[in-house]
Amino acid sequence: WAGQVDVILFNPPYVPTGDDEVGRLNDISAAWAGGVDGRRVIDRAVPQIAQLLRPHTGVAYVVTVDDNRPPELAQLFRQQQQHQEALQMKPLFRRRARNEYLTIQKISWVASPPSTRNLDVNNNEDTAANPNGVIVVLLVCGLPGSGKSILSRSLKARIEAHGNDGDEVSVFRQCHHIEYDELQDQILEESSEASRPAEGKNDDTLVAWKQSRSVALDQLNNLLQKESQAGHSTKPNNVMIIMDDNFHLRSMRKQIFNVCQEHVRRTARESSKMSAHQQPALALATLWLDAPVGQCVQRNASRPPSTRVSNESIQKIKSTSELPTHGRTTWELNMITLDCGKDGEEELPPLVDQAYQFTKQVVNQDFGSVIQPQPTAEEEDERLERDRHLTLANKSHQFDQASRKWVGAVARIKSKDAKVANQIRKDMIKEFPQIENWEGEGMESFPWLFSSRVWQESDSEWSQDERDKLLGEL
């Protein structure tokens, strides 16, 4: 069957357990025990999936949970290559099932990743994967003094220059830069506090710091709405929004993701006003600037007194930083770390180029998929309730539930015939498609049909009292 399978459906044992529980014979736990990270069975299946799928067109659908570290799993699929193609894993949709979230991952063949082919910035053919463009929200993170604002401004200048100088065509139509420190300074000026203290923060500065975060989120939300409704027909139609802040805590970065997720959810609900194919995709990417804390302190000391951060604040941010890592969360799948430990004007252009190439790859979805609309908890509860009613209304389901009770009744009256009764139940389920359209009296005849077959196929004799008792329970 190698290379001949068009569609694979794979619901693996994905629950994280000890490796000793995986694949136990004659043990029901084998149905869910997935070993460390719930990945032992999934990882073994990855090369098999690649071998079985038909080249170019074969597709697989795999069930995962967040504990399976989907970003790392996506990279594992990426390593499966043939015919100048690699397997790409993209989340198709997500559902809550009791206390866990299940994601259906779509596995399909795409052109080999950038590591195996040359990236040509002047060639925008790859962006055809998103014909309506991609809005990339880029989080530029790092310690104070790591060079976030300089890199952000330089990246924005490069994108704007490439749109005008004719030497190179940018994959981005426009770039916006939301700088948190600048917003904080503006708030302080408006409150007649023209500058920050040289060391530390007073109460007014702390209030301005908090307000700047709220203003930044509002600006992001407004830009997302504006660019989603722009409807530009010119190419490229990709937009970058740079969020420039420390973002040293995961909760800070998750806040940005929540704004993006709510925007995707809102545009999905309003799809009747604008066709889905007119909507640009939305991707979140993280750029972490890695610089030694001592160097950050030195750079901070060279700043004007009004813009300095206390050394204690830098040390505290360093000690509490939660670095973005591949595999921890699906929404931080698009991330890279840049080494910003060297000073000098000649060091900046290569960093800007790395950042630009990274965002281009995000546009081309070489690092993963765009943000998918997810239902709210209330919407998910409503969906589950609707599904439950549909299931209960299904005649096949009704028959299955009722016939299980009939087998139980047989077991209580004549236990040695329980096995026969259960086999009759299974046979009737197979026959059910032919009789599913029975209405009224037909459906009510099933208990009689079941009981008569039990009496006929049983090796034991059923007395009249036993028969009456069974019919009474049915």
C-alpha cells in the first residue's frame, strides 16, 4: 500500500502516561496510553503515514491534545520528505471534550521547507497559499536594552523602502509599529509628567505603564479591523504589525494572542457580510532578542536619563522571564531567537535580514498555520448540547442504547444466555440500516423481535414464566 492511500484517519493513544503502559496486551489502557507526552505511538506512526500517503495529494487527519506538543510534532512531520515535498501539519479544528481539548490535525504534502531550498525574497509565488494576504502580528521581545526598538524601526524602514526603491519587492504591503515605551511617554506628557525619573518608576509612571498596555491592545485591535476590511487588490497584500515590548511573561504574549483570536472569531461570525475568501489570514509570530544581561545594563546606561530603566528592573525581568519555546504552546509555534550580544553598526543589518526572512516564512506558512477561529466556552457548550440532542434523536443510537438494556435483562433472568443475547444485539445493529426507516409500530416491534430470536437461538429452554418476565422488562 506504499504511496497508494488517499486518506488516513488516525485517532491514536494520545494520553500522557508512563512508557510502561504503552501497548499492554489484553489491557484496555492500551487504547489511550501514549507514553511520555502521549507521543510514543504517534511518533512511530509518522514515517508510516508518510510512506502510505499518495504523493502530492494524500491527506491524513490525526487527533492530538495540547500535551502532545503539536509544534514539535509538526516539525517531525516536516522531516518526512519525498518527491521534493514534505508533510505539513495544520490544525483543522478544535473541540472541547469534557476536561480536554482535542485538535484535528491535517497532514498534507507541500513543497519542501526553506532548509532544503533557496528562499528568493523577490519571488512571491509562495504567498499564493494565502491569495488574500496574511496579517503577521510580530512580537519583538527581550530585556530592556536588548535592541528591540532599534530592530523594530529598522525592520519597518526596510519594508517601507523595499516598497519604493525598486531594488527589491517586499512581501509586505505595509508595516505598523506599536512601541509600548513610546505610548507610555505620550501618556506621561499628557498628564504633565514630561519625563521619567532617571532611576526607578514613580506612581505616575507605573500608572502610565499600565495604561500604555491597554492603549497598545486597542491600537492592535483597530489595526486588525482596518487591515481586514481594506480589501486591497494589489499584490503583495500582506501586512505586518510589530508589537515592541519586553513580553518577558507568557501571559503578556498570550494577551496578544487572545486579541488575535477574538478578531478571527469575530470575522468568522461576520463572514456573511464579507465572503470568507476575502478575509486575509492572521498569524502570530514571536521574535526573542537574546542579549547578555550585563550588555543590556551597559546599553541602558548610555540612554538619556529620562528613558533609562533601573538596573534592578532589568535583573528582575531577567530572573522572571518565561522564554518562548517551540512545542510548549501551539500559539507560539512561529518563533525564533536572535543573538543580539554584539554591538556595532555592522551587526544590525544581518539581524534585520534574519527577522525579515523569518516573517516571510511565516507568510508562506513554512513555520505552521495561521490562527484558526475557536468557539467560546458558551458556544462550545451550546454545540455539545445540540450534538447530544441530535444523537439522542438518532434512531440507531436509540436502538443501540435500548438493546444494551435488553441484554442486561436476559443476563438477569438467564445469565448463561447473555452471550447469545449480545451477539443477537450485534447482528440486529448490522441489519438496522435496512429497518431504520420503520416508524410507529415497527420500532415498537424490536423488543419482540429480539426476545423471539433469543428463545430460538438459545441452547436452553425458556419457561413461560421466564418469557413473560423478559417481555415485562423489555
